[in-house]
Amino acid sequence: MLFSLGGVIWLNLRLTGRSFWGATALPVLAQLPDFQLLERSGKTLGLADLKGKVWIADFIFTRCPGPCPFMTSKMASLQRDLHSEDSLRLVSISVDPEFDTPEVLAKYAAQYQAEEGRWFFLTGDKTAIHDLAKSGFLVGGVDDVTLHTTRFVLIDRQGRVRGYYSSSDEEDLRKLGNDTRTLLREIEA
């Protein structure tokens, strides 16, 4: 009897699109392709390394005079606010890989007190990053580094895009924090 009641509750939640905690399940917007980029530590990091973790991604470049320092400050705030969440990772991908070497990214990360092993700064082949942004994250290409997205992207444990959030909208940032906590509580399907 107990197992059948649990099955009925589970099926009802699945069919209504709600989670056990009452929140509406986040949509699956895209599946990221496998990728391999170079982390500030000099080690390769790819989708397989992030599987099983919930993560927030952004696209930045270190000599950006516009929104990037602001975005990175907001990412640093997320690192502080969600510090107790062991399964969360932050990923900043450079759209200026010719300049943003691992050494440059390491210095930039230090300015924002980015925790190694928890907040990754990635660089690599420009074409690969462009293709990943456009076809994987669905945020447009990065042919011109000044025209990159300023949205944060929420990724689930299976490497699926679950939400986009404006880095300059406080309500969106609150929603990002709440949605991240929702994904962290989600049982892996």
C-alpha cells in the first residue's frame, strides 16, 4: 500500500510538471554537446567533468570595458550566497581566447576571489567556443567579442540548459538563486 501510494504521488508530480517541493519543474531548453576547454589551472575541463553537478555559466573576457566586470562581480556574489551548496559549480568562458590565456584568467579570477575547483575560468579554440555558445548554450555566436551575451545560464546535472537570467536584473538574479536551489534538490532522473 505504501509503495503504491508513493508511485501515485510520483506519477502525479511527473505528469503535472511539479517537483516534490511544490515548485513548477524547470523546462529543459537544450542539451549541451560534449566539449573540452582549457581551465585557468592549465588542465582540460569538459562537460563530462561537470556531469553530476549543477552549474551556472557566463561568457566574459578579461579586458572587457563594459558588462564583464559587473557580471563577474555578480558571479562572485553567487559564489558567496550559494557557498554551502557542495554540488554547485560556476563556469566563466572567455570569448577572447587569443588574449585570455590560463595565466591571464588566473589573475582575473584572483581579483574576484574565485574558489579553485568550484569556479572555473575556461579558454580554448575561438571556433570551438563560438560553436559552443551558439549551438550548445543557444546564446548566439561570439564572432565579435564585444557582442557576447550578458545572461547567466543554469545547467543541470545532466548537462541540460534549464534557464537564462539577466545579469543586470535583481529579480532575475533572485530567481536564478531559487532555481539553482531547486535543481540542487532535484532527484536525478
